[in-house]
Amino acid sequence: MSKAKKTISAEDLDRKFDDGEDVSEYFDFDNAIRPNKMQRLTLDLPNWTVAALDKEATRIGIARQSLIKTLIDAGLRAAGHSNAPQNVNA
């Protein structure tokens, strides 16, 4: 059984948090959700593919994993999978 949580303005919450105060009383941890929950995936790729990914990631200044996520996301959207969230952080 969870009791009603207190309410607070965003500005006051920020101030309390920045001051090091415990702000947990303002959150309902019993009903929290985690959007965009991740699932680990192992992927075997040929050496030339990994080298090309590394070269492109270096060229644009992002990590290999971020590049792979970005490319997969773009490919899925191009294939018509429009149910993907619009603000995914790679």
C-alpha cells in the first residue's frame, strides 16, 4: 500500500535536490515506469564491418555503439516502423 506523495514545484524540487536534501518523498516508486527499457544484444560482425563502423564513428565523433543504434533506428524508420519513439537517445 502506497501513501499519497507530496507535491512540489519543479523549481523547489530542483533547489532541494541541488542543496543535497532528500527529495524521495516526492516520488512514487511503487508505480514508477522505465521508458525505453534496454535489452542486451550480442552481434557477430565481420572485421571489415567493425572497421567501417569505427571509421564512421570516429569521423562523426560518436561511440561505435551510438552509431550502430542510430543506423538501426534509421533503417527501421525507413522500413516503416513508425512506432519507435521520436526522441530516442543513441
